[in-house]
Amino acid sequence: MQQHPNYQDIVLIGGGHAHAMVLRMWAMNPLPGARLTLVSPQVQTAYSGMLPGLVAGHYSLDETHIDLVRLCRAAGARFIQACAHRIDADAQRISLLGRPDLEYDLLSLDVGATPARDLPGSELAMPIKPIGHFHRHWQQLQEQARNSRTSLKLGVVGGGAGGCELAMAMAHALEEQVYSGRVEVHLIHAGGAVPQGYPLMARRLMERELRRSGVKLHCNWPVAAIDDRGVRAESGETLALDEVFLTTNACAPPWLADSGLTLDAQGFVRVDKTLRAEGRDNVFATGDVASFTPYPLPKAGVYAVRQGPVLFHNLRAALTGAPAKEFRPQKQFLSLLSCGEQRAIAVRNGIAVVGGALWRWKNHIDTTFMRRFSALPVDMDTDRRPRLFAPHQQVIDERSGVTLSAMRCNGCGAKVGADVLHRALAKLPPQKSAFLLRGAGDDAAVMELPEDKLLVQSSDQLRAPVEDPWLFGRLAALHALSDLFAMHARPIAAQALVTLPLAAAEISRRDLQQLLDGAVHELNRHQCVLSGGHTAEGTEMQLGLTVNGLADSEQLLEKTGARAGDCLILSKPLGVGTILAAEGLGEARGRWVQKALETMLQSNASAAELCAQHGARALTDVTGFGLLGHLLEMLDGELGAALIAERLPLIPGAAHCAEHGWLSSLHPQNATFYHRIQNPLEWRDLPQWPLLADPQTCGGLLAAVPAPQAQACVVAMQRSGLRQAAIIGIVEAPGKGAEQPVRLLRSADWQELTREVAEGAHL
């Protein structure tokens, strides 16, 4: 019988170059039985070789960044957007900010390094990393420099290759202002020549290119402190600067200090020739965070890229028992340094040359490398996630000695094991309830309800729209609770129906704990207790919740009840369905998915309360039937509505996804609602058109609010954090088009429409 490796969790912390290479290679050749997870605080990772070009304006942000969400989708890997802040190597656990710990069987670190902040006053400076923060700040500075007539002095501290490239890139981006004297770019270096560590010929060419770019070079100028006036040298000399940027020596992430890993004197993880952490068989480290023990290596992206294939092989070898490969760094490599404008310095073996042709060569190398991450294999006819084992094959989980048979019971035997369930429940956050007498762990939940309250009950179930079980738990809870919020009821208890994919017991326990922890996280936020539920095995992860709430009879809101003249308010933007569909096809950009998830994670509780406070007469949540389907339910065949289609708030990227036809599987059924629109022909080319029928998971609320209170209601929503809440139309009296009660208007018609409402024409 063929034996697969144990079903194991490989966790990659950080989206550096080596991990990007591992994910790309994994997409081409996944390992059955191994689950790959990437943890990164950003959805995009910068390719360091193109960052000077980004600052100079030669490239866009997307051209210089690898989309980690798309890369994980292609690799069949889970993407978890989170920031690691502690590793317990003995317990094989990673602590993540704001969410439960993540456990691993194999761990790899590629978290890079940050500029050292040991200078007094360094908190006043902007480090070059993380790139996202720097880039946003740089865009604001460019705007300020171009639109203001006041002078601006910029200083780059650090005369290595990165500091030289950054200074020249800044000078080129602000070339007009630099040569007019309104902007000065200073490069400050403690040594005698730049770039540090390069041969004489390269240093001479670099100094010439710095002068050519208009950069003012300060050598032998060791910075002693930074203050709000600029920088001060050890000699006491000062240099007035408005902004200071740090490209100084790199330092290790401080949270590695108590990880239990062997570190060098600077705090970097010591690794052997196989990139394995010293003394740890199941931990690897690559890139800048790794300290290569055979001999020191400079912190350069070229090494991280070349470490990727070695790491890919060795992660697999650690599970399969194959021999590990050794990383053999090249002693000499070609260095291509950008010079602001489209020129570059090439350095190798002590020889250096400069010119425009070299920049074009560098551009070709860089763009060719990045194309490897844009043309990714995503086969939608096949689930690319590695299977635990082939059908009818028997596999032994060596950790527990339990046989993982493909022939599974379809009755009660398909439940998750008792030990797995108890261990997962034991680690959930504490819960309190004034109504629950018996809860999870007993045969059934027992609640004592107040006599003067109505019980409001709803059920909802979701297939996992994301690979992160904790995030999925949060989304499923919010989606289920939304039905109670839409009726202005107070949630008190929930029961869960969980389906987990077949896996080794330890993996099931990890997934169940993460999933329920996410659900309880949101339930606790809304004073709702998880009172029980049921677990089962299946082909994919699912979570259903039955939620119970309380309400006074006079406080309940329903879908119907709107009156002609009411304003229609939408609390959240549209586009969840099309963006998730595009993500499933490997077409959505990571930042679009990030914005969609941020929208989905906004609770509807505050919006419902604000609608009630402002006299809402009808309220519903916009979910599977899309905006148009739920609006028609609100009109109830008795009323009409005018929508200002151009005012519909959209999630960034939604229009692009819909335009390319990346639509949810439910969209064709929802599209049958289009025949209820009076004037469809003039709107079919509008980006908002397909999004009228876009299904929304964790969508917003649609409210009918009396016109005099509508604007105040929207302002209150925006102040509460629902920044895209908007008035999108008006309820109208029924007219001749009862079968087509909805008409679409342009923004130019809005003033006329509101004037008619003010005069009572719609009442």
C-alpha cells in the first residue's frame, strides 16, 4: 500500500521573495497531504529590485508588487492576513495580533528586516520599510511639493546602494522642483564614499550620477540624532530637513528574541546550509531574517530569490524523508543600480559601467521576473487544494495512530471525534449570558426568556468564501446575525452546524477551534452566546448558525411598510459577489479582496439602530438576491422606486470584475429581476448595472427612511464607520408600470426628484 506523509500544516510567515517563489513552485507541483498557509500583514509584497522605479514614477504599484492573494489561490494555499508577533517553537505555535494562535508542523520565516531605529529621534523619520506605509507617505509628499510654493528639504540617511537609489529616484520624481530650487534632496552617509561596500569604479560613477540627478551628497557625516528640525551630526553640525527617510543598517524583528530559536548577535535566525534553523528540525528561515552560519551574506534580495527553490525542496523533503539540498550562494553576482532617470550602473568583479541601455536591461530582467507571478495556473474545473489521499486509500495518521479511511460513515459516525471537539471548545473565549441556563456540552440548550419579549429566530449557512477558518467564522456569524439586526432584534444565543473537510484529527481540531473562535469573536461582540451545535465531516468547510433574538413588539421592523416619499438608504457598498467570484478564478487583485472583506466584516448592528432612531419604516439586509431582489421584496408589489444608479456605492474593483463577466453563480438567477426595471436599455452599459443583481455575503442594510430624516441618518452612519452609506433613491407611489416598479435615474435628475418629494408629489 502506498503511504502518504502525515497530513501536516506548513506555515510560511511573511511574504518575502523566497516564500513567493515557494508558492509559485507549489502551484506547479503541490504535495498531497500537506496544507500550505501564508501569513502576511499585507496582501501585496514588494519586489525590491523595482522599488526605485516605483518612487521615480517608472512603474505603478501593481507592477512592482506580487499579489499574495492570487498567488495563494494558484498554489491552493490558505492566505491569512495577520501580523505575527511571537513564536513558541517548543509548542509549535505562532501568536498573531488580534486573533487566536496558529499552530504548525513545519514553519518557515521570510519576514525581512527593518531599518535600525537606534538613532535618538528616529521615530520622527520615515523608514523605507514597510513599503506600503512609505509609499503612501511619498505620494502625499509629491502632491505637497508640486502644489505648494514653499521649499521642501528631503534627507535620506544611509549611503548603501538602497539609499543612493532612493535619493536619485526622489530627485527624478520631483525633477522640475529640484532644478527650480524649491525641493532639495540630501543623501547623508557616515562613510567616506557611496555606495558603501562597492568597488572604487562603482563609487565614482555613483557620485557622478548623484550630481547629475541634483542630489546633494554629505559623506563623512555620521548622524547622531534626528529632531523636528532635521539631523545633527556627531560633531554638532546640523542639517535642516523637512522630511527624513531611513535606509540605515537592517535590524531583526524584535519579537524573535523570545522565540526559542538560535539567533546571531544582531537578532537574526541562525540557519545552516539547508536553511534550517539551528537546533530545530521543523523551522526554516530565509531572506534578510536569516543569518547564514557557513559565512556572512549581505542583506540582498538576490539571495532570497535564489533561496526559494532550495526552501521549496527542503520543506517537501522534511515531510517525505528525501535528502535535503544545500544553498550555495554565488560569490559574485551582477549588481544593477537604478539612477533615478532611466539609467543604471552595472557592477561585477570590480568593473562598473553606466548608461540607459543598462536600465533597459534591468527593466527587462525585473519585468520578466514579475511576469512569473502574474501568469498563474488556476484550473477552475479542479480543486487545486492538495488531497489528503486518493479515494478508497487508507492512510495512517502517525501522530495519533488512527486510520484515515476514505470509506466514511454517513450517519452519526461522521461527527468530529469527541476528543477533538472537547479540546477545541476548551480554548474558546469565555462567554456570558443572562438567559442561558444550559449550553454547549449538554444534550440541548435551555434558555429562560422574559415574558414581555418576542423571540425572533433565523438560520443561515455559508460555504467558506475564504480559506482562513477564523475569518470564515466571523463572516458566517455576522451574516447570520444580520437577519436579526434587519428586524431590530437583540441577539441572545446561537447554535452552530459545522462541516469540516476530512483530515487528520489534529488538523480537524485546529480548524474547528479557529472556526468557532471566529464565530464566538463576533457573537461576543453582540452579547450573543454560542449555546451548542453539531459537527460533521464533509467535502468542504461549511458553517450554519441558528440565531435567536429578543424584541419588543413595537420595536420590530419588517421588510415591508415603506411609504411613498421615503428615501432609500444603503449602508454598505456593493460588489462582494463579483469580487469573490473573480478571486475564485484567480483574477481579483489582493487589495480588492481586502476591501471586500473589510466591508463584509462591518456589523449591521449600528446601522440598524441608527435606522430605527431616524424613523425607518422598512428595513432589510441585502444578501443573496442582490440589491434589486431585496428592493422588490420591500416594495411588495404595492409601491415603486426610483434609483439613482450612478450614486450606488461600490467596493473598489467591483465594477472591473463585473465588466469582465466575473460574476457569482447566483447572478444569472438574480438577473431575472431586471425585467422589473422600466428603462433597462439605457443602463446596460453602466458599470453599476450588473451589480444591481450581485449577491452580497454580509451585505449592508437597505432602509426606507422618511425624507426629512434621511440625510441625518446617512451622516450618523458615516460617522459610525460606514463611510460609503448613501441615499440611493426614493420610494414612489404605484403608477402605471406596476409590473415594472423600478426606474433608474441619473444623478442630474436627483435635484428634481428631491424637489418633487419636498412638494409632496410622491406622497
